[in-house]
Amino acid sequence: MRDRLAHNQGVPCSGEHVRRIPNIFLVGAMKSFTTSVAASFQYHPDTFLPAIKEPNFFATDLFQDTDPILRWTQHGFANISRTRPLSRYLSLYRKAPVAAKYLVDASTSYLYSHEAARNIHFFNSDAKIIILLRDPVLRAWSEYKMNQAIGLETETFRSAIDRELDQLSRRRLNPYKRYVRAGLYAEQVERYLGRFSPENTLLCVVDAPEQNMYSIMALISTFLNLPSSKPLRAFNVNAAQAPPNMALNTFLYFTGIRGLIRNLTPHRMRDSVKQLYYRTESSTPAEADKAYLSAVFETSNRRLETLTGLDLSHWS
């Protein structure tokens, strides 16, 4: 691992002096309100979130397609890439204010990546890790609807699940359709609990009956020892959305026009523009599909309960 990171990618060893490096890793799971939590980091004076929210630098086992057409279509289409090399990754944090106590990397790929936990620990063993978990069935549905909206997914939900299960059995994975594997939390969480100390690790179940965005932000504020006079604000952004015209939305993604519009829109106006274009997506998977996928996740969920002491009965 030292050969792979320290030599090939230039990641400094833990303890090697680097003036400003990320020390908070919001590692997922994807589609589990991570964007809302990241927004709170963006606006708090003690925290800094770079312009690229998900650099994915430490997910060295993901996003490695060599085919240039596949990289252009699927990487660009899904707005997914891995920032590299190390110098470019660290440059994301050069604009961090001196007053910012925490520098944040909010890459959701780090949870389901097999190598990220090890790489992050090698990079900064004192980093704080924040893991957000959501009912894996609803998480899968949310990712499916997102992929459907941007044209990455054309199959039915059940067919997409069956296809991925077949790929998992053959170890031929699609890096952009992670309905099942991104929800197998037990092994993913264990990788972090095995490397980072309990006082530096926070695990939040965002859809627990007693939770809401305010309570989640209060938990994170306490975890980071932020002053009670200025806790992290609660945001609710990136809610499930559906475009008015799927074909038009696919065209905007493929041509890059959507990204151009996004880049030309002032940051504080983006949510308002999205509200004008998208409608709220409130659909849920069919009961038969929910039951089918729940059975897929059952073993992992029970193992996660044993590992963490969490009560996840509301996921059943």
C-alpha cells in the first residue's frame, strides 16, 4: 500500500508535515443526506469545503476506466471523476481560511471503496470520520431514480438489481450503478472502525425515527467540539428530483450544457434555478421489489447491528 500511495501517488506518510490537509472525511453513504451535511460545512466559519465536493482521491480502486469514450460518456455524464495527482488534490485546500479548523473531503465513494479507509488512515491517521447511513433499500431506490433522471438507467428497478447481483457474483462491477454494493454497510463500516479510534468516528443513521436534520447537525457539531453559540446549520438540499422531460435532461447531460449552465449560475442561485426546472420526486419502489431487496441486505444489516450496537429494526 505504501508503494501504491506514497510512491505512485505521492501521498505523505502520517505525521509528515503538510501545512493544510483535510482532517474531516464525510464518507457516505451516497444518497444519505451527505450533500445537506456538506452544505453546512460550506457555510460554517470553522470548516472549509472545497469547490470540488467529492474529489474521490483516496478511492484508488474506483473510476479507473481506460477507454476514453467510456470515460467521456459515463464519467462526464454521471459527473464523477477522481482528482489526481496528490498535488492537485491538495491544491483544493489552499484557499482554506486560516481560521478554518476543519478541512473537509466529502466523497461518498470512500464508504464503498475497498481501499479508501486504509488510504485515508495512511494519509492522516488523526482524521475525523463521519459516516451517514440510510435504509439501504430506499438508498438504492434514490440512486436508481437519479440515474434514471440523467439517462444512465433504462432498465426497471428489479432488472437493474438482478443485473448488479449477477455482476457482483462475477466481480465485474459498473462504477456508476451501485444499488446493492453501496448498501452493504457492515463490511464498509468495519473498515473504518478497524482503523480509526472511536473518538474520531461518528456514525449517524439519518432515517432513524428520532432523527431529523437538526438533530443530525447537533450530533456532528458536538462531535467536532464546535461552540454551542455557532453550531452547524441544518440544510435540506439535493432532495430527490425529477426533470420535466427525461429526453431533454439526457441531452443536457451528454452535451455538457447542463454543466455549463451550472457553472455560469451564481452558487447562491443554483437551488432556486433547480426548483424552477425540477419537480419533487416522491415515488417509492414497489412492495415486491422492497421485499426482494430487503432480503438481499438482511445479512449485512444484522451484522451491522452486532458490530455497532445500533437498532436497525425500522429498516426491516
